[in-house]
Amino acid sequence: MMESLTNLPEFCVSLPKIDLHRHLEGSLRFDTVHQLARAQELGLPPTGQLRTLVEVQDNQPYTFENFLSKFSTLRLFYRSPEIISRITFEAIADAAADNIQYLELRFTPVALSQSQGYSLAQVMDWVIEGAKQGERELGVITRLIVSINRHEKPALAAQVSILATERQNEGIVGLDLAGNEADFSALPFIKIFQNAQNKGMHITVHAGEWNSAENIIQAIELFGANRIGHGIRVLDSPEAIALARQNGVSFEVCLTSNQHSGAVTSLYNHPLQKMLDEGLTVTLNTDDPGISQINLSNEYVLALTELGMAYPVLRQCIMNSAHASFLGVDEKQKLVQTMENKLPRSIDF
């Protein structure tokens, strides 16, 4: 058993990693939140109560309503260009500390712009600035994915997509559909995503996290999704399984987040192993490390212990991430080779 590896946490920290599914808005350090709350005089409660507003606590219900509520408070903090660039840089710094070699950081321009009425173009450029600084100073290859929430108006989403597409040379590589799939349909956004893909953008869609596998089928067939965010309901549909395999679609699985959001009742019941058994391409990611108080090393430990995953399978999941990255052909080939060279092929336990 992996438990016999006494230095397992340290071993997982030492592994080179790739995170394809990390939300900027869910990555804020609590120290930064606390500092900004005081500096901006936001009138938020003291430290202990503030934590309950921005982090999932053990005494809170593990539901998607509670999970999503954290973003309502976090959106109060995007109050200047300096803050937006800073939290972007800090997210990359935290990734670097966890030995992440390649990071795809997704962000929601509408959410970042609302606090002070900034333009969508401005907030995109500030995130790009922070990401470039982070990559330059910290050595983590970083690319950006722009998220659109299902509750947004399609006309606004179209603006976001156009601006993102115009910034492909600035490090934006993909478009993401996120948000509450239980209450909001993806259908109003189909043409927006099709147009973006036709202009060279990669597509990832949150689907089959809180709702049925039909959303996964929809994401692949209608949106042309290269990857599925979460997608743990795929096992409910043989059609969805076959379609994902046939199209080479990768799944961005986030273990702790799936528990915290109520998508699974416990880690023991997580379908990750069954997804692998079905021949699906799975990657492991963090989702919202600030909200869930985790890093990717934590997720590797959980996979190896709580889920009983063998190390060679974890290694393959990491390599899956390299192959599923939204990099160009040459950059991807270089990343794949780098990870092949750095990842140990076996461990003694």
C-alpha cells in the first residue's frame, strides 16, 4: 500500500506537475484576502468569520450552493489593476512552490470587472501582465483560459470571446464555459464557442459535474470541447463514454473540489478509478486551491492513498495533462518530453 511510503507528502511535492484546471478567482491566498479587506476598508468580519466566507469549512455543508457562494465574497477584492495583476502573480507563485511545470490558469473577465466597473479588455490585459511576470520571474510556463459563466447574457459572453480571441498571441489559449450547470443551460452559448474555435481557440466546458452526462455529450458534439471540466457523470451514459473515447476528449478531474461542491458524497465514492477503467483520459487538477485550502500535491496524495491509485497510473495522469495541454504543437512536444524525462518511472515502497 502507498501508506507504507512514509515520506509520501514530500515525494508528491517533489514530482513535477501540470495543472490544467485552476480558477484564478478561487486561488487567492487568505493572507492576501485579509490584508486587502483591511486596506480597502471593505467592512468584512474579523479573521475567523472571514475565512468562512472565502474557504470551505468542515462544519459547512458540502453543496454547490455553499461552494459557489465563496466567489461572491472573493469578487469584492478585484479593486485595482495592481490587485488583479498581484493575485495572478501570486497564483503562479503558489504553483511554482508546488513544483508545477506548466499551468493553465482560467479567469472570468466579467467577475473581475464588476467591482469597479472596469472594461473587459482592461481586466484581461491586467491578468495577462501578471501572468507574464509570473512566468518570467518564477519559471512556470503559464497560459490563460478565459471563462464564461452560464448565467451571463450571451451578448456579454460574445464580447468576452472576441476580446479573448484577439489576445491569443498574448498567452490566452482557450475558452471555458463554467458556472451553475444545474440551473443554467449551455445552449445559448453554442455559436460563441464555435466561432472562437474556428479562430483557433481551444475549448473546455464544465459539464457532468453537478448535472447529467447529457451535458458532456452536448459539450463534445455541439461545442467541440477538447476537454471536459470535471465530467464525473460520464459513467452514467455509455454514449458519453464512447463519444469521449472516440474524440480523444480529456477530463479535468478535481478530487477535493468534487467533494467540497457535493458532486461526490465522499472521496471513497469518487468515480476516478472507474473512469480510468473505462479507458477515459483523465488528468488531476486543483480547481480552486484557495477555497479548498489545497495544492496539487495534496490531490496526488489523496489519489495514491484514499483512492488506492498505483504510482504508474498517477504518472500516466500527469502525462495525460501534458498531451492534453492547449499549447502549440512544438511547445507541447517539448513539454511532453520534459515531463517524460523528469517523472520517475517507478518508486520503491
